[in-house]
Amino acid sequence: MEQLPLVLFTVGVGGSEPERWVGEACRANTLDLIERAASLPCIGPIIVAAPVEGWKELSNHPVEVMPDEPGVRFHFGRRLLEVVARYKLRRFLYMGGGTGALLTTADLSALAERALALERGVLTNNLYSTDLAAVAPASALETIDLPASDNDLAWRLAGRGLPVEALPPSPGTRLDLDTPTDLAIAALHPRCGPQLRRLAEGLPLDTDRVRRIVGELGSPQGEVLAYGRIASATWARIERLPCQTRVFSEERGMLASGRYERGEVRAWLGTFLELAGPERFFRSLEGKCTAAVLDTRVLFAHLGLRPAAADRFYSDLLRPSSIAEPAVRAFTEAAYRAPVPLLLGGQSLVSGGLLALAEMVEAGG
């Protein structure tokens, strides 16, 4: 039987407190993915490319380890090409360390079987924001300008004429552990992996806010506003819930297309935030919705802000006193005083996060 090589990338653990949480969560999720993949005869070898200092648990698993070179700035595309060259891969399935937290072993098996049937093309979770991708042939990487991050891997391969197929949107394919909010949602979902759940239960995450949003989504009296890079399939999914919805989608593909890097993000709701200021912006939610789920990265990009990961994560946690950037701190102070419960995060929140919240509603919260 032909096997599909699985390439797992994950991050180091360091920085601010919430950055450490996310880094540790990605490592825990990687171990859960390894355990699922190792039980499947269609997958092998399992290759982990990561900074491995202090990660003793990895030695207890059946994996090939390709440690990051100390002191070398990480570049996703070049690193992936190095893995392909070292192991002479003809095809592969790539997954980021925060990807697939809600994939079951059966889901992973089905994904691998589809990838093995791929003669030429890309099978990905999202053309606009890639977190996992099966690529055949692996040599296609040599035809593109290698991306610094995985977000636009599928986009760039598509630009070179490689056929791209997107997997059906689901919490398993779309939720990525990019922020503390994603971690809080995953921790409450019934399909969360055991190592990730154990880690999350030991962290001071505000899961009460997640439960409040689930309650509003599941109530006929609830009216939930969802904003950001929201796909039509996600929109359609939450419209089937008992609540009323206000959905506003804009700036999809802002990273993959290069608009973010070029400073070309133009958001309609960002214009309102700019004109009204943060206090009036959040006060305006009163009477319009009973809860809101906001992709704040679009708003920050419109304002020309590029906050560090620590500031983004502290904003998601509604901890303004820990934020260094004045504009992000003012935004978060106003969000903390908002008249309705909020979930703040990035693209994963309004993609896999919303899909996971919908499943939690149907599972009874």
C-alpha cells in the first residue's frame, strides 16, 4: 500500500503569556495529530519540523524529527522545500501545528485517501488561508515564489496553474489555533483531542464568554453579529441556528492576495470605526445585537495598525492594561465596556470557530 507522508510544522513556545498558551496548544495538538496519524496504515512517514528545545514528549512518538536550525529566521516555504528535498517526497500532506484540532481519526483517514488519489493538484482546507494542503507533485514547490507563511501556499500554487480543490468547510478543516479565542473554543468542543484538552483545562481561559455566545446562537431571542472574512458556507451554516443573525463579510483573501502587505486593506466597517471612534463603535452594538463575533484583524489592517502578536492576543482576551500599542489598547478598552458579550479574534474565529460554535449549539452547548 502506498503511504502518504505527513509533514507537521509547529512553533516555538515563548514570548508573552498568551503567546506561550498558543505555542503550547499547537504542540499539544501536534501530539494529538501524531497519535491519530500513527494509527493509520495509509500515512507515513510522519515528519515534524519544529524548534524542539524542551519538547521531550516528541521522543515518545513514531516520528522523523527535522529540528529548526537555531538562529535562522523561519521562512515557511524554504523550510517546506528543505523537508521535501531531505526526505525525497513525491507527494505530501502538510499541516500546521494548530490545524485539525477537531479532526477525528476517521476524518484524517478520509483526507489521506483523497490525497493519495491526487495525481496533480492541491487539496486544501482554504484557498485564501491555507492551514493544511496535500500537494502532488511535491516538485511543484520549485515553480513558485515560496511564501514566508503557509497562508498563501495554495493561492501561489493555483497561480502557477496547479488545480486546487477545497475541502468542505467544517470545524475540523477550518479551525486553527491561531489565538487564545480559538483555543477556548476548541477546549469546549466534544472532539477536542485529549492532550490539547488537558492543556487548555490548566490555563485561565475565559470559556464563560464562549458559553455565552453559544447560548445566544442557540436562543430564538438571540441576535448575533458576525463580522470579518466570512465565507458563504459559514454564513449559511449559522443561518440554520435558532438565533437571528447579522453577517457582514469583507476583505477575504487580504493576506493571500498581498493587500495586507501592500497596505491596501479597505474595510467598510473599519471606516465607521475610524469616524466614530472605539467607544461609539462598540456602544452602537446596543439594540442591534445580543452578542458579536469580530475578526478584528480586518479592522486593525484598515486603520494601518500592525500590532505585535502579544497585543493582538491581549486584545482578544480583553486585557487592555497589557497592551503596548495605544490605538489597540483604546480599542480593547472600549470592547471591554461593550454592552453585549464579544468574541474577538482573527480569520479562524469567523471560519472554523463559528462552525464549531454552531456544532456546540446542536450538541446542547
